[in-house]
Amino acid sequence: MTKYRRENGLTLEDIAMRLGVTKGVVSRWESKKVLPRRNSLSMIERATDGTVSVSDMVKAYSETIAAEGAEWPASVPRPEAIPREAAE
């Protein structure tokens, strides 16, 4: 999401306003410390015209979890649980 935002000259505030969240929430998403909820994942994909996909966000988050040796949060869908059509 950071790459999309920067390439399009958008600020954290711009993305936050499009999605109806705070810039702090967007910052946490971009740092991959928190994965957006399922409904937010879809909103992000639509707001970026598919440039930032659900599967890309989940993959980046899972790589961060693996690198830190942390446990996968029970509240977050695992990459393999994402419906195929959402990943395309």
C-alpha cells in the first residue's frame, strides 16, 4: 500500500479519508504490524483499483509474522483461507 500511495502522490491522510479510518490505522497497515480486517481488505483493493490486492497484503503480513517468529493471530485469516477470486 505504501508503494501505491507514494506513486500516486497520496498521503496517509488521503488514504485514510478514502477508507474512513484514521491515518494511524493506515500507518499500522503499512508497517505490516496489523492486517486490515476482511471488509477493510476489500475496501483497500477497490480504493486502489486493484493495485493493492488482498493476497498481496496477506502475503506481506505473513512474511512479517514469519520473520519475527511470531504466532499467527487467530483473528486473521491465513493466506490459504482467502477465496481464490479475492486472490486474483
